[in-house]
Amino acid sequence: MADNDEPGAVTDVAELPENSVAESDSTAADSTAAESAKEATAGTAPRWWGRGMRIAAATAAVLLVVALVAVNVLLAHKHDAARSVADQRAEYIRAAQQEVLNVLTVHYDSADRDVQRILDDATGPWRVEFAPQAQSFTDAVRKAKVVTTAEIAGAGLERVNDDGTAQVLLTAHSKVSNSAGAHEEPRTFRVRVTLARDDGRLEISKMEYVTS
């Protein structure tokens, strides 16, 4: 009995290690595969994530630059438009001041040139009104030995019209001398002039005296 039992016991003991080793190897293989998958996953995900973040950051930076450029362009455009309007207003006022001075400043010795200067600054209705009287005005200035000087005391742009014309209101102080006995007599004028472009140049198209 003892002899029969002993080999069986040996056989059972001998078989157990083989099963245990197989199971152990299988478990180890599964564990190794899991660890490899884990390492692969752990190594791959951060690389793609980091790359995506870098692309997103670069895109955001580009969009920010584009937005800043667009804002700067818009502000520059508004600034240029505002400056253009301001320059236009100043141009109207300068033209009105100079041309009213030309009308109010005459000397009998240079009457022809002075009257021609007035005509050169005139267009439209004002030229139509003044041109027929130009010669008689010249003769009267010479005969009476008229000398007038003037200065602009104030000028303001009243409005700019859709057709490009503009109204400017001016106050001018003048001094008049003549052969009738006037000697630098002071006079004050308030005039409203309408300016219009003729061949690109601003000229007086209408002049009216404004009562105070």
C-alpha cells in the first residue's frame, strides 16, 4: 500500500509545478502586455496633447495679431477720416479769409491788379454780379484815390453742403482813406460768403453783407 501511494503522491506533486508554472507564465505575459499597453498609452497621449496645445496656442496668437492689425487699421482709417474733415474745414476758412481780404483791400495805384485779383477769386453768381461792374469800380477807385486795408477779426465755418460748397461767416475790420477827406476811417463788416470749387480751387460764388 505504501509503495502504491508513494508514486502517486510523487506524480501529483510533480504535476503541480507544471500547471503552476504555466499559469504563472500566462499571468506574467498578461501583466507584461498590460504594462506595455499602459506605457504605450502613457507615452502617446501626452505627446499628441502637447502638440495640440501648441497648435492651439499658435492659432490663438495668429488670431490675436490679426485682430490687433484690424483694430489698428480701423483706428488709422477713422483718424485719417477725421483729419481729412478737419483739413477740409480749415481749407474753407483759409480761402474765405484770403478772398474777403482781397475784396476789401484796394489801392488806387494798383486798382487794375486789385480788381483782377477779385475777379480771379470769383465764380458763379458772384462773378456774374461783379464782372460787369469791374471797370467802373476800377475807375471810381482811381478817381477818388481810394486806399483800403483790412484784417479778419473772426471766421467760422457755418456748414458744408452735399455739393461741396460751403458757407463761411466772417468779421473784418477795414480802414478807408480817399480824396474826399477820409483818412483811415475804421469800418467793420460782417459777411457771409459761399465757396465753390472751380477747377479744383475754392472761390467765392456768393457774398452777402450781414447786418449786426
